[in-house]
Amino acid sequence: AGSDQTGISVSGEKAKIVDGTVRECSNGVSLDLGSTKHYVSGITSRDNQSDGFRSWATESKISKNRAVANDGHGFNLAFGGGHKISGNLAADNGGSGFTSGTGNENSFTKNVALRNFQSGFNMGPGNDHVVAGNVASGNGERGFLNGSGSYATYAKNVASGNSGDGFEMGAGANHRLLKNRSLGNGGNGFEHHTPNETIYKGNVAEGNGAVGFLLNAGSNHEVVKNVATGNRGSGFEQHTPSGVLYKGNRSIGNAVDGFRLNTGNNLELTKNVADGNGGDGFYGGTATATIYAKNEANGNGGDGIDTPSNITGMLSGNEVHANTGRGIYIGLGASSSTVEKSDAFGNGEGDLVDQSTDCGTTTWAKNDFGTSEANGAPD
């Protein structure tokens, strides 16, 4: 204690460090470069000038330790891979709770990150990480950040009450986010930047300060069986992605739209539910070649399905009821669309409304509806 040197420095192979307290040093515990296969358990590392635990080693097990009130990160895997990090606590540190640098195949399971100044978990450029069963709560930035690595799996984690996003996927590709919960964070529940071919399945975004699920870019994503409810933005929103499948999702009671597709192409929305949102159930923006099939939009504050510019689009088998605005709307910029086998009743501004030029390029077939308008006039 009370030193500007590292508290415990470990080299060689297969060292076993158990039970004790390290405080007021530079780094609390350091696993040296070139060392491997250590076991660290039961250590409390607190009030150190840098990191609580820092590793340059490989293939070590770090389990049931505590990193508290260090000036740097709680647990910093600066270099090296193949680590198993489980059952640890990182609280009130000046950096992130848990970070991973250039190493690959690190596993983070059943850890807790509380009230750290930066993010709860910050995964850097390494690949093939597994982040499962962890909790990130009350951190100053994001709950979970994937910076630039690929092939990461995030499963059954909880991000709650963080100042930024619950989960943020920065770069890389081929990620899987499965059965995570993002609750009451200040930013988005899940924010996706540039990674391609990412799967979001069985996740929940509830009560976040912005959008539930926000996809900014990338392509060929699968967004399946997720729930977005009570968020201050839209439930699901995308900007430029193409080739995205939205299937079996529920967007309930969000402040803006249920599903907001600002742009993109070759999108498919199948068997989704948008109920009781403040704006439209489904808003198509300038997205083109979009398929809406067997969706439900009920009791939304705007239109049920609003497609201002859907070129060569298909709307089939949708149920659209009791929305404040229009039921199904084909806008001035739309062309060569088909609306078939859909059911629209009790919508406030018309059940089927087509304002595309002369309605000549929209095909309507086998729909069941109460009222309709064609190019602004009753049809």
C-alpha cells in the first residue's frame, strides 16, 4: 500500500493469486507481458492511481475479484486473449469497469459494473468475445460498448440506468445480441453504427431516453423477436441500412413511431406489432423496395402504415385498426407498389389512402376496409 509501484506483479506461467487487498499503488494487480495461464481470485484492488487489474498476459482466469474506486479502469485486458473473466465487481472507477484491447476470444460472464465514470464494458479491436450474463448499471457513458472487433456475442446481459446507450455496436461485423435487456438508459437502448450482418434476437429495450433499437448503417441485419416499449424516441429506427429483416418484433407505447425507416432498400417487415405509439405504427420514409407482410398497427397516434416513397413495394396481409391518422397510406413519391389482402378499419383519416400520381401505379387487391381515398379524393 501507499506506493507508486504495482501492488502485485505476476510473470511466468500458472501463478495462483488468491485472497487479499491491494490499495494506493500504481496498478493494483498486473499480469506481465509474455506470461500465461494465471488464476486470480478473491482480491480487492481499490484506490489505486491507475487500473485495479491490468493484464498483458494470455489465457488467465480472473474470478470473484473487486475493483473499487481506482483512478483508471477496474479490469483492463490491455493485450492478450483467451481470458475468462467471471463473477467480478467493478465499481466507482475513473475509467470503464471492464475493458478489452487487442486480444481475441475473451469471455466476460456474470460480472457487475456499477457507477464507473466511463462505460460499464468496453470491448476494443479484438474478435470473438463472449459477453454473457453481466450487469452494467449507473455508468457515466454506455452500459456495453463494442468498439471495432468482429464476431462478438452479447447474451443475457442487463444495462440499466447508464447515462448513454445501453448497448452500442461501433464497428466490426457478424455480431450477435441475444436476450439482452436495456432499461432506463439516458440514450438509446441499442445503437448500431457500421457493422454488417448483425443479429438482434430476443432483446428488450424499455424506458430509454431515445430510440429503443437504432440502426444507423451496415447491411443484411436480422432484427427478430425483440420488444421496444416506453422509449422516448421510436421503438425501432433505421437510417441507411439495406437488406434488413424485421420479423416478429413488438413496438408498444413508444413516444414517436413504432418502426421508423428513414431510408434504405430491400427491407422486409414481417409479423411485427406496432401498438399505441405516439406517431405512426410503421413509417417508411424514403426506403424503397420494402415488403410489409402480416404486420399489425393498432391505436397509434399517427398513421398505421405510412409509405411516402416506397418504390416497387409490397404490402400484404396487414391488420391496421383504430389509428388516429390514416390506416395505410401510399404517398406522392411512391410507385409500382402493391397493397393486397390487408384489413383496415376505424382509422381517423381514412383506412386506405393513395396519393401517388393518378393512382395508376399502385395495385390494390383483395383488401377489406371501411373508407378509401385516391389522390386526395374519395374513390
